[in-house]
Amino acid sequence: MSQTHEQPAVATDRAVGCPVVHFEIAPERESGFYWEQSKELRDRAPVMFNTLAQGFWVFTSYDLVRDMYQRTDLFSTESITAWNPEPHFSWIPLGVDPPNHATYRRLMNPWFSPGAVRRNAEVQRAVCRRYVEELAPLGRCDAVAEFAIRYPTEVFLDLMNLPTSDTTMLVEVVEDFFRGYSGAAPELAGSAYARIKEYFAERVEERRRAPLDPEIDILTYLLGSTVTRDGEESRLLLPEEILDICFMLVVAGLDTTRAQIGWMLYHFAAHPEDRRRVLADPSLVATGVEEVLRYYTIIYGDGRKVTQDVDYRGCPMRKGDMVYGMTSAANRDRRYDDPDTFRLDRTPTPTLAFAAGPHRCLGAHLARSELQVALEEWLRVIPEYHLDTDEPLIERGAQLSLVSLPLAWPTGAGS
């Protein structure tokens, strides 16, 4: 299934003693392609050089990928796309290196803390329950388009204190962005980026004219927030910084959760024995979600830019080189017992599903909560369901997500 093969290319003269490979990351493929490819790469070597695009280093082991996340002195988030060292998109706080990163992260942490997620739990469950109960009488749906995308988007809008009537618009623009980002329609990414920024520019201007309570309204809160960068005096966030934060929240939080919910529902459709175990023992929901995050890691890999010339683990890296840490391979590292098997009751073990280090996912608590609520509510209303197609499912590359997920169930389910 993998398309890895030897191919001479850019800067391979420096990859002494390091396998030189060529493999794609972004195109749409039949589901399972990318995890099979990451397994082959994992088993080949912990570090290699990929000749895709300008060429970049690749880490496949848990230890190396974790080190990439944690060693911000060597690996910068100036670019997080290994095949695009000079990105056109600005990501705050992800695209800001320490120590400046901390000033932005401190602003956002309270909104996504465990306590904040608990306060939002009733909204999550109410929104999720409404979608599932509306779908149940239909007997079938595309679970990606009709549930996995829409549920977290509506929760996000509520959290942002924005109109949930904007759900369809935001779903469409985020879908366009990731279709473009994955390479299926590159021109869409730029236009979607502009549309997201325009949407939030309008909302921010509304708050500027008529502020709301900053305790419950993120945009009003950001308008009054200050940062300190590079030892300078504290100042208010710049308008563009506020928009970059909003863009980051949208693209980092919505498609990721959509993708993970899609794979979770897929697993319990394709493996009814696991689904029935959860139905019989709801305590398995939490461990099941953790195993979904490990086994169906949707971040194929993360990019970083090398900050200085360095001989790293025998690899002669130069300042400006790109590195690609394969999170998908790291989460199936041999450090896990039987890593290529999904175990519903696997003892929780740290994974890199939400990255590591100072840039660890801001929304990790919210994502876990949304996944658990989704599984609980889906199985409560639709306990028996199955895949509703004989055709191969298609997955999008880069950020691994199912393009669609046709499911069917008895029309009396949950009644």
C-alpha cells in the first residue's frame, strides 16, 4: 500500500547513514493507507530523509517525535508544515516560539481548562443529543457530514459566544481550508483562510463597538488583553494577533475533532464486538476514547523548522531545514504492547495524540470530553449500526480524516 521508495533528491548528500525515501503525505487515499505507510516507515528506521518537496528529515519513533515537540531550542514552530518552510498562514500561539509563546498561551488557558470544559459539558451533551436524536429515525446518514462536523462546530460557536446559526457557514469554510491544505484543491486554502479572518474581523468589530462581559465572551476578553514580547512593555493585543488567535482556534479545533469522531464511529461500526462491550460496560467509554486517540491518530505528523546547525542523532541538520515528526508512527511505537492492535481496555499510557511540550494541544480537555459525549450519546440512541457501503472509504491526508462515513441502523433504534 505504501509508496515509499528510494529516490535521489534535494540535499540527500547530507543524509549519511540515513535512509532516503520518497513518500506522499497529503493526497486522498483509500482509508488505512496512511497508517499502513507510517507502520512501514516506523519499522524501517527511527530517522530518515524524505525527498518530497524541498526535502525534509523524518522522525518515526516515540522518543524522537516527543523530543521534537519538547526541544523548542532546536525545533521551531515558525513553520509546522514540513513541505512548506515559508507558510502564508499565521498561527497564534502555535506559531510563536518560547518565551513569547507563553504570553499568548496564558491568555487562552483559562478558556480551555478542565474547569471550563466541565462548565461547558451540558452544552456539549445537549447539542450532541439533538443531532443524534434527529438522525435516529432516518435509519442512515453520512456520519461525517451530518454529525461529526456539525456537533463540535456548534459547541465551538457556543463556547465563543457566537451565533450557532453560523454552524453551516463555518463547517463549509473549514472543510474548504482542509481540502486545500491536504492538496485536493490547493486554491481553496487561501480563500478559506481569508474568509475565516473576514468573519472574525466582523465579529471583533462588533465587540469593539458593543463590548460584552469579558468573563463569558472570548472576543471582548481578547480586546482587553495584554501581552509582553521580547522584553518590551506590556501592550494590548494587536488586531491582527486577535484574528490569528481566532484562526488558530478554528482550524486546530474543529477539523481535528471531526476527524477523531469519524474514526471512532467507524471503529465501532467495523468492530461490533467492541461496540457491544461498551454497551455492556459504559466504564469502557473513557479507555476506548484514549485508544481511539492512540490507534487512530489523526495528526499524521507535525512539522518543525531547525533553528541552528546541529548534528542531531547522527543527522547533520542545518538551520532552516524542516523536520517531520510522524505522530501516527510514534503512537504505534514498540514501547506499546502489541501497538498495531486496538485494545478497548488498554491501560492508559501517555501518547502524543495531543503533541507534547509547551505547544501541547490547548483544546485537549475539550476534545476528550466531546469524544466521550459523542460515543455515549450515539450508543444510547443508536446502539446497533453498521457501515452502509461496499465501496472503500476515502481518507484525506495530512490531517487524517474520512471524507464521508455512510452508516445505517434499524429504524427503530433507540425507540
